[in-house]
Amino acid sequence: GGGRGGASGGGGVPYGERVIVTDVKTPRYSEMLSRSTFCGVMPGWGWSGRFEDAVLHGCIPVLLQDGIHTPFETVLDWRSYAVRVPRDEIGGMRRRLLELSPPAVQAMQLRLSQVWRRFTYGSVVAAERARAAAAGRPQGPGAALA
């Protein structure tokens, strides 16, 4: 968690001053992600949508998992819009995030604004429609998925 935007975090709250870690389900999940500068992508036992949740809410994903691939990493440089903290460095995560300069954070947020569409289902449908059109298949509602 933490405020949104440069060093002041928007609303006068410096990012990193306030960190929220919870395992409690909340109806404010989307709001909390949208208001945060960094969002943790926590270790788990398999795939989760936390990375995508962060990206789609404009929140810089902080990967706390070793040995996993990020979505679309073969075509998108995740280092330009996310941070990876190795498992053995989790204790220093807050310090590491605070050490990021405001221009570096702003550059990552700008990159998020450029890549977020890749993480929506709409981008998959648009890509399939483009492939169908290139192959000369009919277009129209549902035609691309037939």
C-alpha cells in the first residue's frame, strides 16, 4: 500500500509511510489497489491473479516470488513496470521500495499506463479478430471465437 503518485504519494502521504498488509477479505480491495503505489504479489502454491490485479489498477507489482515468470515476459520487459524482491531479501523490501527515486517510480507508472491493456480479456479478443481478418475469416459478434 501507500499513497499514489510521486514522492508525495498524492494527498500529502509519502509512499512507504503507510504499509497495509492483511489477509482479511475486503469489499474495498479494488479501491485499495487503485490508491496504492506498490502492490505485493505474494508467494503462493500456484497461479494467482495478483500481478494482473496490480497492473489493471495502475499499481506497481512487487513480485515476492522466486523462480516464476511474469505474464507476457517474452514480449514485455516486466522490469520497466514491476519490482522483484528475492525471497531472502523480503525483510528489506520496504527500504528497497523507498530507495526508488520519484522519477523511477513515475517512469514505472507511465509504463504501466502503456501495457495495462495487454492484461485485459479485450486484448485477447482484439488479437484473435486481427488474426481472423488476416486469415480471411468472417468478422462480427462471436465470429472470431468460432
